[in-house]
Amino acid sequence: MAWQSLDIQRRSATTTPAPGARQATEVAKLIDISQCIGCKACQVACMEWNDLRGEVGHCAGVYDNPGDLDSQTWTLMRYTELENNGRLEWLIRKDGCMHCQDPGCLKACPAPGAIVQYANGIVDFHQENCIGCGYCITGCPFNIPRLSEKDHKAYKCSLCSDRVAVGQSPACVKTCPTGALHFGSKEAMKDHAEHRIADLKSRGFSNAGLYDPPGVSGTHVMYVLQHADHPEWYSGLPRDPKISPWVGIWKGLAKPLAIGAMAAITLASLFHYIIKGPNEVSKETEKEVENETRS
Amino acid sequence: MRRDPNDLDRYTASERVIHWVVGISFILAGLSGLALFHPAFWPFTMLFGSSIWTRILHPYFGLLMGVAFLVMAVWFWRLNRMNRVDWEWLRRVGEMVNGNDEHMPEQGKYNGGQKLLFWLLLFGTILLLFSGVVIWRAWFHFDINQVRLASVVHAAVAAVMIGLIMVHIYASIWVKGTIRAMWYGTVTRAWARQHHRAWYRYMTGLGNGQSR
Ligand code: HEM
Ligand code: SF4
Ligand code: SF4
């Protein structure tokens, strides 16, 4: 038996239900962008806790460093300089897995147990089952998983499932010096976000709001945005993320249709043979051919 | 070695070899691909060493199949040009399936069904090659929307092609005396007269025959 905090509710490439008797509390991380100063302590804490050491890259002239998520970088601060109504705003988003309630990565993954969703909502990759096909990248609406060039396994933020399992908060949350990161039950995080949004509204950010996109049935990583009406301002945070309809067809309709057709052809062939018998050259033709060949 | 001096040559050794290369690589690509398509087929990964080897090997099986099929298509396309009689044959394929083939229109080396199969497989192979390359993450990095579209195309075309090949294999089992054409390259005269009468006359010089 697994730990209650790590009970699995969904497993990639598995068609039967997971054990579901125990009711775990859904958890969430809340990223309050309005309180983030972009110090990257969380990025460092993630490397520390998860023993990740990317290669030293080079500065591209902006604070984003490294330039993108990779197998050694599971969370990344992305900086946007926005001129809005004659004011400069520095929008800093902590990018990483959103831990979707309806995860496109898990839906697309062909390897049983390479991706799981725990009952508390965390989506975790189990690299020992991963075959390196990259379907999770194809399925993810947030462009998160990355294949390692070295071991050809997919990696992403685990929401520190190992820490959460023993009642700790994720390393990034533990480290954040300004209180921009919070962790707890999803309900508590929503309540906290409401207070923050009310505060932002009272300070003139009339479009402040919570980012918990319904297109993926909500996420277990949520943002408080000053401009919830323009999520794309925050380094291209998708406005209405959903699993792509192509992925939906590929992983939905295509499967029963293809299997049904193959089964039908197999059975039709078998019964055709049994009902009609083999198509043999007739005795008559054999005789005619003998005559024609002799003459 | 020839069992009967009257047997007709249907395939040369190199034609048979390329067909077996296509056939074997198609089955390997099909089994390794299906393993990733649906969990019900996951046990097929055991045939290839491991699930990871299945993922690594599949595109190479596919590439081999695709390239070998294109070579074969270059050799065979002339014989597969459709004519009026072929469409007539296809319209009446129901009689054939019913087992009453006496009244079917006379056929050259290939019947309308075989020709149609040829063109469908050629079209499908080209689609599989293109879409397969787009989703091959070991070597290529295409735009995510192209990868998503190619994933659907690859899976759907593969499923259709596997269906067509199942019909192709069944037809060769159902029509007795056919499979030997792919073993020894010859068929009996009676087989040719019954199933491909115009070709039979062409090969034996009896009356106005037709190669296709
Ligand atoms: C022509 C060259 C081909 C290439 C380059 C290619 C490449 C690929 C790639 C990259 C994948 C994803 C899994 C992986 O990374 O191994 C895949 C999946 C697949 N391929 Fe191919 N392939 C080719 C031909 C074929 C052929 C001939 C068949 C059919 C018999 C086939 C059937 C499949 C199937 C059924 C899947 C699984 C699709 C899914 O997961 O839904 N492929 N192929
Ligand atoms: S953000 Fe992407 S990787 Fe994370 S759970 Fe959602 S679909 Fe999966
Ligand atoms: S790369 Fe690994 S985790 Fe991603 S879909 Fe393939 S098997 Fe699943």
C-alpha cells in the first residue's frame, strides 16, 4: 500500500480504475505574482532539493537564465517588461508544471505508469517507466515536459511530491523570502487568493484575478495575476489552455475505432473462410488448361 | 527448381525479395507501433527487447518499410494503372467476395482490387513517412502543432494500412495457389486462367492477352 499522500488516482496507459477508497485532500501551490521580486531563490531551491545541476550557459541579455526549461531546470523565472498606460511593469512569472487536474501529458503517454496523478492532484513522472517518446510534450498545453539529451527520459516539476508525502511544503515555497509562494489545500489556497485579489483591486488593479483554468479542469499550481484579463502578458501564459483537439482525437476516438476495425476485419476474414470456403481453381478450368496447353 | 514446366513465371527473385523486405518490416513496424498506440497492445514491446527498444527501433523499421515499398512501387506502378475493366471489376466485387468469380470481368496481371490496394498503400506510405519524421523526437524538433497533427495522421493512416494489409493477407490465403507466387515466383496455368485470364493468355500466347 502506498502512502495516503501518494495514493495514485490516475496512471498513464492504464484502462482500469485506480484504487480510490481513501479520500485525499487536494493540494495546490499558489504563486502570487504581485509579491514576487524575481530573486530566483525558488529556482535555486528546486535545483538543491532535486539534485539538478544544469550546465552553465550564457547570458542572453535578459534575466531569464537559463533561456528555457530543460531536464535540469524544472522551474524557471520568466521576466516581461510591459509598458501599460505609460507605466513600466515588470511581470515575473515562475514557469513550470501546472499540475493540471486533467493532465494532457498523462493522457498522451503510452507507457503504463510513466506518468501518475496522485489523489492529492500532483502529476508526477516516473522516469523508470518512461520510454522517451515525447508524447507528453505533444499532450501538454503548457509546454512543460522536456526530454533529456543524455538519458532520453522526460522530466518536469514534481511539486516535490517526496516532500509533500511527508507533510512538507515544496522546496520553492519553503525558500521564497517574500511570501509570494504558498502551499496547502486547494481550498485554502483559493481562499488566500481571494484576499490577495481584493487587496490588489483596492490598489487599482481592477482586473486582478486567479488563474485556475477550467479548460484543464483547474490546476494544482495557481497564479494570482494583476492582469487576469491578459494572462498572455506573462511570458505567454495561455489564455484558455485545453488539451488540443488533435490530441483528443488521437487519444480518444482513434483508439476504439482502430481496434474495432482491426477486430472486425479479423473476424470477417475468419467467418468468410468458414462460410464460403477456399477459392480453389475449378476442376473444369484445370481440364480446359490441359487441353489448351496440349494443342 | 520447377515442379511443372508449364508453370508461369509471376515474380522474379528480386521482386520476391523486396516484397518480403516490405512485408517483414511492415509487420515489425506495425507491431512496435501498435504497442505504443493502445495499452492493450503494450505486451508487443516484449518482442523488441524492452519498451524503450520498441520506441527506439520503430522508426527504423518504418523507414525500411517505407523506402523498400517506394522501390517496389517504382518497379510495379505501370502494372497497376487502372483501366475501365478494373472499375467494372470493383463495382462487382460483391460477387467475388460471395465466391462466384466465374462471371467477373477478365483481369490482367492484377485485378481492380489489387490495383486499388497498390495506390492506397502508396499514398499511405508517403503519409506515414512524412508524419513519422515529424513525430520522431530522437532526431527532429518540429513545431508543436505540426507534431499534434502528425500524431493523429500517423496513427490513423497506420490503422487503415494495417487493415488493408490484413485484407491483402487474407486474400492470398483464401485464393489457393497464390502464396507460392511469393515463395517460388511461379503459379500454375490453371490458377492464372481462373484469376487473371487476360494475363494468362498474354503469358501463354493464346489469343489476345493483356499484361495488365
Ligand atoms: C515510414 C517511416 C516511419 C517513421 C519515421 C515512423 C515514426 C514513428 C514515430 C517516431 C512514432 C512515435 C513513437 C516512437 O518514437 O517510436 C511512431 C508511432 C507509430 N507508428 Fe510509425 N513510423 C513509420 C512508419 C510506420 C509504419 C509503416 C507503420 C505501420 C504499420 C507505423 C505505425 C505506427 C503506429 C501504430 C504508431 C503509434 C501511434 C500512436 O502512438 O498512436 N509507422 N512512428
Ligand atoms: S502542465 Fe503539462 S506537464 Fe504539467 S500536468 Fe499539465 S499537462 Fe502535464
Ligand atoms: S516521454 Fe516518457 S513520460 Fe513522456 S509520454 Fe513518453 S513515456 Fe510518457
